[in-house]
Amino acid sequence: MNFGISGMLMAILLVAGNGCEFSPQRHLSLAEKRMDQGDYLGAAREYEKLVEEFPKSRLTGEAYYWLGVLYFHYLDDPDHSLEAFGFLVNQFPDHKRVSSALFSMGELYERRLQETQSAITTYQRLVNDTQDPVFSKKAHLRIAEIYFDRGELAQARTEWEAFIRNHPEGDQVDEALFRIAGTYFIEDKFGDAFDRYQQLVQKYPDSSYRLEARFKMANCLAETQRHVEALEIYKELLESYPNRPVLELRIRETRDKATRERS
């Protein structure tokens, strides 16, 4: 009899002791269920209850992350999204989702709030974090694109050059080379542009940018009055270049100039 009473008391104590641990999990489970049902506001409310009632729980960081996601992608509230991601980053710096949260913050500043300098600052935190190369690479490319969109071509080029130095064997080096060449072309530095396009073609023969890079090489040659060489590349591209009407137009424009150049 006494053993039974002791067992019951032990069970009660265990339930009481574990209650605080299970309550955050209950809020988390309810939030996930509501997300699955498409009740995004209801899910946010459950996550908010979790962070308010259990600020020190091991699950609170997860709740902040999903609050950020909900407010960003489903509830159209960038300010609350930034606040939630910010709590995660600052209060749970070792959480597994910090890099994802930082990248989302950068996207919010860049694309929703048009605060490009804040976006650059946020992305730079990821570039400096060598522990997460995936988000570091993505963030560095976004920084370069922001500078390009702002018309700061030299700074954009500097960022793409740094990206190549940091990830020399990465799978997006060809993209960075292509974008660097494009900045030179815009600035009428056709020799520099040609060299970068040629570097891409030679080093990355299977690149998805290869055909366009060869077309741009021919454009560079044409811009520097080397029409015979340009025409030769244009003709080589006839069987493979996807925009045949544009290519044929370039051939017609270049052919007469090439003929005069030969004579």
C-alpha cells in the first residue's frame, strides 16, 4: 500500500517537474498544426505565447524564427518579422537558424523596405561568418548586386572579385566573372570585358553563361573595330545561340564592316 502511494506521489512530482518543459512543446505543436491548416495568424499567436511565457526555454529561439517567417511571408508585416528575427539573432546567437534569419533580414531590408545600406550591413555579417559558407556566399553575391543596382559599378566589381578570392573553386565563380565583365562593358572598357568573358569561356566550358559570354566577346571585338574577328565568333554561334534573331541581326550589321576591314 505504501509502495503504491509512493509511486503515485513520484508520478505527480515527475509530471509537475516536466510541466514547464512540455508546455513550450505544446505551444510549438499547436503552432505547427495551425500552420499546416493555413491559419498563419493562429500559428503566430501560439509562437507569441511560447516566447512570452517561456523566454528561457530551449524552444523559444525556434519560435522567434518561425514568427519571423510568418510575418515575412504570410502576414505581410516586415517590421514584426525583423523584430522576431532580431530577437533570435541577438538572444540565441548559437541557434542553428541564425544564418537563415540574418539572410531573411537582409532580404527584408533590400526588397521590402528598400533600405539598401541596412541590407548590406546585415549581409556583411554573414560574409564575415566563415562557419556557414552557404549563406556567406549567397550574402556576398547579394551585396554585389545591390551595389550594381545602385550604379556603383566599381564597388560591385570589388565585391565580385572578393567573392572569387574567397571561393575560388565555388560553383558560382563563373557567374561572378560574367557580372564583372558586364560592369567593364557598361563602362566602355571593352578590352577588360573581353578578357573576363574569355577567362570564363576557357575556365568553365560547361558554364550556363558560356554562350552568352562568347556573344559578348564578339560584341567587345565589334566595339573596338575588330569586325572580322567578331563576325567569326557570331557565325560560330549560329547553331547554338538561343536568341537567333538577335544573332542574325548582329551578323548583318557586322558583315559589311568586316568586308571593308579586309579591303
